[in-house]
Amino acid sequence: MKAYRAIISARFRMFLQYRAAAIAGVGTQLFFGLVLIMIYEAFYRSSSAPKPMTYPQVVTYIWLGQAFLGMLPWYTDYEMYGLIRTGAVAYELLRPMDLYGLWYCRLLASRMASTLLRAVPVFIIASLFLRLQPPASLASAAAWSVATLGALLLGCSISVLTMISLLWTTSGLGITQLVSTFVLVLSGMAVPLPLFPDWARPILDVLPFRGLVDIPFRLYTGHLPPKEIMPLFLQQLGWTALLVFVGRWLLGRGMRRLVVQGG
């Protein structure tokens, strides 16, 4: 465990150095957040029919999405992607560490650092000027914190699984873009899941992507009562455990069939 803590600490400090990129990212997140809010404001004003979420809840939901965008499994570890493409991944097998655990810890550190650099300024600016509401209650804040941890663990398991798939593909861009699309649509990032049609919600509620965005954000806004945190967190952990199991199994198969040419 000491080696894994060292990996997380080193990678976390390394990613904290990219402050200029984080500042640029904050500006981008604020711009797109405002665009999305204008779209939803037009939608809510165009109809007087009852909505599954109130407009203030949607605004808060959008700003949470912009603040925690870096935590989602949009991308893999591009350094490891290059190692797999060139065959230098063989050097990783010489390390006295479990390969899956190493990759998971690297992603865990990068997601935490990039999220921290962007989330804090977005929270401050959106709270002061752009109608980001505080958590619905202290219990909601506690439930949101637990669910956010679950979302982080789940997102890293999805990213490692995506990265392992590169062992069988000539280029990993296709599978990476496909996973990014699934995350965008099925997690609630593009459209909050309560706004989907009634026939789609039971399906979306059992998929793993819900645990990335829908669960923590709706707990924050109070749309989901905090007393439901235990089954929701167990759902996140259950999907994480399943994806880790599948990832380890695929990685084992890939390493047994790995052929590296050159020297």
C-alpha cells in the first residue's frame, strides 16, 4: 500500500503544476455553463407544465457538472496510451507492483488534481454571481460527499477498462470517443436524467453511468433525499467492483498474449 500511496502523491503533485491550463479550463467551464443555463431557462419559460426538477435545481446541477467535469472518465492516461502503442508497456511489467493497481492509482491522482484545480474557482464564482445554491441541507452535503467519492472510484474503473482495451486495438481513439459519448449522454451530464422520458429512466437508473453524475448531483440539490445514500453508494461500489473484476480479467488475458517487437 505504501507504493500505491507514493504513486498517488507523486502524480497528484505533478498535475497540480498545470495551473495555467486549469485557469483556461475554468473560463471554458463558465462559458459553457452559461450557455446551458440559457437553454434550460428558455425551456422552462416555454411551458407551464410541471417539471421533474425545479429551475434552481437545474442551475445548480449544471454548475456542479462544470465544476466536476475533470473527474469524469472522458479520457485515459495518455502517457500509458503511448506506452501501449509503442510496446514500452513491457517496462511496466518489470515494476514490483500490480499493473492494474498502478494504472488505477495514476488515474485516481490525475482526476483528483484536475478536479481540485477547477472545482474550487468554479464553486466560488458560481456561488457568488451565477446562482449556484449551497447543498439542500447538512445531510445532503454529507450524502453528496460520499457519493462523490463513489463517482471518483467508479470513473477510474471505467477509464482503466478503456485503457486495457487498447491492448487489442490499433488505435484507441474509437473506443475512447465511444465511452466519452456514453458518459456524456447516459450519466446525466448533457441532460439531467429526471428530464428523460419515463420509459428510459428505469434503464438509465441501473446503468453504471448514473453513479458518475446523477446520483451525487441530485443528492446535493435535495432532489434525492439523503436517507437514500446507502443503497445508492452500494450501487456505485457494486459497479466499481464488477468493472475492476472485468478489467483485471481482461488485463490478465492481454498480458498473456502480449507480443512486443523491437528493442
